[in-house]
Amino acid sequence: MPIPNVAALMAELHTRAAFRYRTDRDNARIAEITDTLARHAAAPEGYTLPPAAAALGDHALREGWISAIRWGTGPSTGRPYVVLDMRHPAYRPGRDRLMPWMVVAVWHTSSAAGGWYFSGGFCRIGEGAHGVHNPTAAANLITCNPA
């Protein structure tokens, strides 16, 4: 099952949900997006969300950001990984070139340590993308740009 572009789905969901008059087609698409996001938010059997990812996602929500979790399996290792997508409510892909605030953070399972490790991430602010080297840096960025 391919991993969806969560940021794009969240943006579409936010846009469609804001429509004052929705058609049956809009409501069906909202239900489809919600179902897709829910399927990819479920942890694989035997795994739980890394505590640092849970804390960062909670922090983003407290600051008014939108966050979503998606799980995947590494094609070469077969081990699970988790991606935390967070975006400022003002971010609309393809529309706001001057204010696309978005943070993506990735955790992988470690066969050696038997746990999770933060493998990196990126953020987009304005026209550029920047590396996020640890969850604290991502939390600081979110704190400095509340919704």
C-alpha cells in the first residue's frame, strides 16, 4: 500500500471542510481522506509511537498546528518507521509561496538498539527547505511560529 502525501491530504481536508456549501462529492472525498489518514495512523502490530514523536505532535497541536502520523515499512529492511507531518494552518500547498510552514520528522526502528532513533527531517519556511537535526529544533520552530 503506497504511503499517501499526508500534508497534501490534510490541506485538501482543511479546504473542503471549510466550504460553506458542500456537495455529496465533497462529503464523500472528506470521508475518503479521513479514512486514508486513519489507516496510516495505526501502528504496526507490536510497535508503539516513539515517546519523542508523541511529545512533538502534542506540542504542535498545543501551538495550533495540524499534525498527522503515518507509518511505513522500509523496502530494504522491512522494519517499520514513522513520519510525523506537522503544518501551520496557514500553509496551503501551491498557494502560499511566502508562508509555507511545515515540519516533517522521521523515526526509524533500530535493530542494534532495539528501539527508535530520530533519523532527521526537514522544514519549509518561505521558499526554502531546511534540515531539522533533532526534535528539539523542530519544537523550537513550532514555538516561534504559533498558529
